[in-house]
Amino acid sequence: MSLHRLASITIGVPSPEPVRSFYRDFGLAETEPGRFESADGGEQLRIEAAPRRRLLALAIGVEDADDLGRVAAALAKLGVAAERSERVLEAAEPITGVRVRLAIEPRLAQKPPPPLAHNAPGRTQRTDARSPAVLAGASARPRRLSHVVIASPDAPASKRFFTEGIGFRVSDEVPAIGASFMRCSTDHHNLLVQPGPVTFLHHTAWEMDDLDAVGRAAAAMIGADATRHIWGLGRHGVGSNYFWYLRDPAGNFAEYSADLDVIVDDEAWKVAASSGAHPLAAWGPPVPRSFLAPDDIAALARGAE
Ligand SMILES: [Fe+2]
């Protein structure tokens, strides 16, 4: 695949200060005011002032100039204007206004965490020793940006821009919520566009080492401020990842994620359309209403008029 990485995102919020403080607690390193690095992914989050909370921009890593040429041609076919230089192509998604920047950059190589010995019925991997999971320190840092979910008042048109224009591939669909899970890397999903009355950022997700890291990091966030908790711990039915969602002071959700499905062979992966009452979670607490429809949607919609 020519697109190989969701490199970074820029979020706009009315009051950046408390939001920046939240993402420092979340485990990202603030290198300059409003600029954050993950442990492995370099600078992956910017927080800027904006009238309403929303995703302002996302950046994607591509292989070479041919990829930029292909995307430029595809966008032209859709009637979307793009700016092109030797190593970069930029275009705005017409419905949500999200600025998309494609840049030629190397693939990200990550070092795996040390293997954790697990005991299970009939399988003993760890004897005469406590699990390192209980001995680990309190900190568990996000390794890298995993995915971002936005709402669009015309989700099919936004999806067309990202698939037919930019070159995202669809991994799975959830017709019940009108959502397509799309990837620009081997991750099961890097982007999801869902229908909404107004454009807003639903959540960002950050890759953690494993289930313990998800639990440890979320517990620390909630220990400091219990009102941050939204939904978790659980395991998604689509993408298979463990999840725990928190809410930042602007109302954006931030997800700790681990063990997401990885797609390296497009032919081997079968796109599925999920059905059933709760396609979102294989297990976990009931989905809170405020997760499906954030409490500030009406206010956001009024502000957009
Ligand atoms: Fe997610």
C-alpha cells in the first residue's frame, strides 16, 4: 500500500490550556506549547485554538512521488482542489473542512514490548514469580497514534473523498451507525467517518503495549479525575482492540487501545458488515448514550448555524 501511516492530527478547541494539561496526563510529551509526541511516533498531536472543538487536520505518510501523483489525479477526478509540491500534497475534505496533508516519509519501525508470560488452564508460562504486569510502575505511555473518528453531516461524501480521493481502504462496515472503518496503513482502521448533524471530532485513539497498559493508564487518569471516564474496559467487535475511553475537557474522547487487527494481505482480509444489537463491543460495560451521541452535539449544531 502506498499510504503507510497516519502520521499526525491537529485538534481545534475553544480553550487549549486545560486540554493540553489533559494530554500531558494522558501520557503524551509536550515538546512545545500545544505540540505533543508519542513514545514511538514523533510529533503526532497539535492542539490549537478554534471556535468549536473539531479535527482541523490530519497528516498521512506516503512512499514516493508516484503516490502523490496518483492522489492528485484521483482528487482532480472528484473535482477537489489540491496543492502539490515535490514531497507534499494538501487538500481539504469539502464537507468537514479537515485539511489532509500527504508527505513522503519513511515507514515507522517500532520495537516490540518485552513478551509477557501468561498462565492459562493447561499452559503455564510463569512459575515462582509475580507477573511483571503488577510490578510495573504507574506510567504507561501511548506508543503512537492509532486512529481518529469524526462526524460528518454528509458521511458518504466524506468517505468518498478519503477512499476514492486519498486512497484509504475499507476494512469493515457497521451499517447500524452508518460507519466505515478505513485504513491508510496495516492497522485495521486509522479513520472512521460517522454521520452526525454537524462536523465534530468523536475520538482519537492511541496504541498501548497491551491490555495491562490500557488498564494501568486509564486507571491513573480516572484516579486523578473520575469525571474523565466514558466507556471501558472492553473489547471492540470491529477491529478486535481492547479499549478504554476518556473525555478531555473540550469534550473530545481519547481512547487507549491495544491489540488491534492488522491487515497485511488485502486479499486475505474479508470486509464484513456487522449486524446485531451491539456491534461496537464484543464485551464491556453497556455503551453509554453519551458515547454514541456526545452531550454537546446540540450546542455544536447551534454554533454551526
Ligand atoms: Fe476507537
